[in-house]
Amino acid sequence: MKVTASLCLLCPAAALAFTPPAARGGASRCAQDVRKIPPSALCLSAEPAAAESTSTDSGDLNASLEIPLTYSEMISQASQCMSDAYAQGIDRQIVRILLPRDAANDQLGQYDEADAEISNRAKSQDMKLVPTDESWQGGIMQLYRAASPTTKDILRQLSPTTKATGVPPTIVEDRSIDDSGVDGVGLLYTQSGGGEVATTIEEKGGFGFFGESVKLPTLAETDLCAFVQPSQEVVDVIDDLSSKSASAKPLIALLNPQWRNVDDALDSASKSGGVVGAFASFLGGKGSVLRRLDELGYRPTYTLEGYVCKGGNIRMVKRFDSDWIVFAENDSGDAFVRVGSMGDRRPSYQDVEKMLDDKGVGYKYARDLGMAPKL
């Protein structure tokens, strides 16, 4: 299975609907742990989607978007967005989020980094939310150890079992789609509808180097499923499960795909047709994979990502029904300041740099030395 440098930069009709949360607005500062959110707050409903529109005005929605500061806030915001998208008929979703990381990860001289303690409510609020970049010294498997429990918390919050019984559903984690066992790919799903696991691809010879069959679940309409950090090599499995579940229309999400959210030369070439595009896809370009996912109905619904610009932390957030909103971390490190927005096109590094310049935001070192105004 191909392993490229982009693996560390991982980081959708309506027959069902999610029950709207008691309080709308994904930017609310929810200080409680995700496990303490009331069961009725956000769950899959067996009732058809309401005919009337409940979507917020686009301008109000953009104004309400904020960067989550805690793990619980991020889970709540991502789940809310996935719920809203599903209610509008998007049952195949692509989701990109930050991942929880131990607060001591940036200490100099520390070579052994502990995994984030998501299960500990007190410590979970102290964790940092970090982009899926090359700073993760444990690589793709360290990212998976953070992404898997995070995905489980999102599925628990969305599950109808939580609302109906007050008890979170059993979530099955299947790592058999990861041929090598070290590529950081997994399949998580609930079986609240009484579905069964069935091998459906034996006639294709199976997947993987040894022709082993991958056992795919039979998903009922109230089940939830997420491919965690899927790579380009598992698109056949995604296609098979998505096609098999087309009639039931369960929510299937791709969380933090391993292909980048921006294009390099090979990606751009692979999006063209003909021999050049096919050859570029063969060499690892993501164009053919994106075309297949688009044909299957996969749509980006929630994106929360970030990087460093002018020495400071930048965070960008976008819902399926909002613009891109760009924030810069203040000098105290305890909040993010809105610096600009852009429509459907993802802001480039140069776009973000211009937003900062237009707002008079100087380089981080200059602000630290008193040579530029504080942010």
C-alpha cells in the first residue's frame, strides 16, 4: 500500500432525518463532556425529514461559526453539522477535523509522547486540538489512535439508540481493511438496526496482497458508519459498502481522508481525462478517486483544519452550507480571532496571508517582541 508524505496531512435522498438539537448553533461554548450531552440533543430519527426548511440564513450562519476550543465543543459542532447535512439528504459525507493531543506534546527534549486521554473527562478538557500534520512524531498510527476514539464519540452522539434508550450503541471497529496493519485505516459502525456482518466480495477475489476477503457490515437505515482515515487504496471497499447500502441510505462518512485537501501537480494532472489523467492516477494522483466518490454522492460537509501562517496558528472552518471562515490564534493562546472569509473555494496560504495583512496582524515574533500590535 502506498505511503506518501501526504498521509500525515489527512488531515454526501433524504429518507431519514436527524432530530434537531435542543439549541442550534454549532459555535456555542459547550463546556460539558460529550458523554454528558443529553440523549435527546442530537440523534438519528426514524421519522421522515420535515418538509419545511430549518436552515439558518447563510449570513447568520457564517457569523455564528467559531473555532471549538475544547474536545467536547468540536464533537458537538461536527455532529451538529453532520446532522444538518443528513437532514438535507446528504447521507454520504466527507468530514475533516482536528485531533486531540496531549498538552505536553510540544515540550522540548520529550521523545515519548502519551496518547490523548479522551475517556478522562477532566483531562479531555486540557487536551489540545491539533491539525493532522507532520508534527505527529508517531506518524499515521498515532493519528489513528486519536482519530478512532474521536470518531466513536461522534457516532455515539448521532446514534438513535442513545435517544431511544439513553444507552450509547455498541460500536464495531474493523481493521481488516488495513492490509498492512500499519496504514492507519479503520471501519467503525453501529448495528442498532440489527444488521449482520456479511462477506459480499468473495467473487471479486478479495482485497489486499493475499486476496483476502473483507467482511462488510449490512447496514440498516438507522445505522451509522465511518471510514477512519481512508486512503486511496480502500476506495473499492468504500464503493462496495456504499453501493450495497444505497437502498437503506444510512449515514456513511469518510473521516480525515489521507489524501490532501489541496492539489499538487500529480493531483491536478490526474483530474484531467485521457491517458495523462490515467497515468497520473496510477502514480498516486487522487483525481480518479475523487471522481468515484463524487459518483457515489460523497460531499464535504464539515471541515476544520489549520496550519501556521506568519508564525501564528491559523484555523479554518467550513460547513456544507457556509463559507470558509478563517481565524488566527490570539497571543494569549486562549481564543481565535476572525480575520476573514471566502466562498466555496478553500483559501490558499497566500489568501490567508493577505487576510492577516489587511487586518494589520504582524508576524508572531514581532508581536512577542513588542514590534507589532498584540492580537
